[in-house]
Amino acid sequence: MFSDELRKIDWDKTTEKIYSSTDADVRRALSKDKCDVDDFMALISPAAEPYLETMARLSRKYTLKRFGKTMSMFIPLYLTNSCTNSCVYCGFHVSNKMKRTILKPEEIENEYKAIKKLAPFENLLIVTGENPVAAGVDYLAKALDMAKPYFSNLKIEVMPLKAEEYAELVRHGLNGVICFQETYHEKNYKVYHPKGMKSNFEWRLNGFDRMGQAGVHSIGMGVLIGLEEWRTDVTMMAYHLRYLQKTYWKTKYSVNFPRMRPAENGGFQPNVIMSDKQLAQLTFAMRIFDHDVDISYSTRENASFRDHMATLGVTTMSAESKTDPGGYYTYPQSLEQFHVSDERTAAEVEKALKKLGVEPVWKDWDQSFDHKSA
């Protein structure tokens, strides 16, 4: 399990190593065809800032070689904002006074139909708050079964599950799982997640191993930029990515770097602010570090920045996203988990990408249809 490997990596020493990177370290990393985590640390360090244009060119080169001039499009669907966790930064916080919604089967199907009217989406991400009693594995299996006539690629972003539960959902058409560790700083993790299922750092961390053991085709990972020193956190994720690739080598991987915004429950402000320039540097560094990993940007980022990065390393984007349960049809005015910054329609995003010479890809996976529910 990766928790055993993480214990061997000292957080403070890693931070010190990143910030002590030299110009020579950066140039060495840029000259290599295959980078290791030490090279990644150099590329995200302050010492690499003078090399952003060089990094952008390399990132573009590797992206074109591996992915071509394409952008995989997806859309998230929130099924419930019911949650038993008390994450201090989240709008779904259990103590937040708000209407809790759990979509019923007929409401879920209405959402599927509404999404298909927006654009020819085939890649659907099903999202829930963490409430296993009200929206557990059986609920998710039903939602997946209902989605198969409408979408060819089904992913979930839900509470971490047991390996056998992931395997069960694979039998119902599940293709991928996205899970944000939020932060790899174990001691401070508890500060941000004081109560609820999510307070168990090790259970969440080792969830990625359970996904691999269950044969999940695609695993998405990320840290929440704003909780801890971002350079150290993403370095821990780089170690984690390499571990997973070596251990579950048949699996496809994706990464995301969501930047924190003020939560609906108020009070909590990000501890760290990442600039657009730093996010670009991180994106370039990740692409140079790993030519094959899928790099995803959500509608958290603004339209101009997303367009700029569409040709420089990003390979997957969401469009016309609603982050509230039933936001496409049933409850269009309910409370969002976070506010989107890119408010363009899917058609407008498609037009902008094509103007940049990038072809939006709405469908890139069919294996979901090969799975039969039990």
C-alpha cells in the first residue's frame, strides 16, 4: 500500500530539496527524455521560473506527440449534496445549513437527458457527497445502469470504497474513478477533515490501491491547491503516481490541480494562493515528467486561462458544468459545491477550441457497454 511508501518520505526535507533546486538541476531535468521525481521537483521549483517558455515548448511537444491536437470533453453530474463529513473548506460540510438533495431515479434520468441536449457528451463523471447510507454502492450501481444507454464512458467521484465494491461497480459499467487526496500532509490532514469518513487519512490514501486491485481502467488523482505548500503536495502526488504506475501498470492515470476558492460555509480561506503562472509551470512540469498522464482542467479555471493552456499540456476539460445536485434539469438553482469560473456553454467551448486548432473529442471509450450488471 502506498501509505507504507509515504512514511519513507519526509515532508520537510522534500520542501527543502525543492527550494534548494539550482539552475543546473533545472537544465538537467529539461535535457532528459525520462524524468524522475527529483527532476519534477526541480521543474516546479522557483529556480525553474526563468525557463517557463522552454518548459511550455517541451510540454506542447510531448502533448502533441502523445495526444495529438485533441481535447477529451467530459461533464460532471452531482447526484447528492448529502454528506457526513466536516471538511472545513467545503460547501457540503455536514453542519452547513442548506437543503440536502438526493436525486431519485426518475430525476437522475432527467439529468442524463438534459445533459445530452447540451452537447454530444459521452464522458460522464458522477459525483456525490460522502453519505454511504443514503447514497452508497447500490445507489451508485443503479445510477450507472441507468447511464449506460446515454453515455459510453462512466466515472465516479465519491467516497473511497472497498476493493470489492469498486469491482462490483465495474460490473455495472464503471470505467474510471477520480479521488482527491486533498493533501498528503498527514498531520494537517486531520485539521481540515476533523470528523466523518474522510477524516481517516490512510483509508483515503490507500483507496487508489484498492481501485487498482479492482481492475478500474482509469484512476484520477489530485491535491487541493490551497491547503498546504503546493510544491510539496504535488511532489508527494508525483511519488504516488509513479508507485501506482509501477504497481498497477495496466491502468490509465489522470491528474488535476484544483485551486481552492472560498467555501459556501464561510470562514475558511486558502492557506496558499497559486497564481496562473504557477499553475502553468506545474502543468508543464507534469507533462515533462510524464508524457502519458492525462492532465485535466475543470471549469474552476476561467475561460481565457483554459483556452491558453489547451495547446500547452491540458488534455481533458469539462464544459457547461453544474456543481449542484440536479443542476441541469431538476434543481437548477440549488447550492453549488463551488462556483465555476468558465461559464461558457459547451458549444462555446467547442468553438473556442476549434479556433485554436484543437479538436474536441466527445467519445473515446466504449468498454462500458461490454459490462453486464449482476
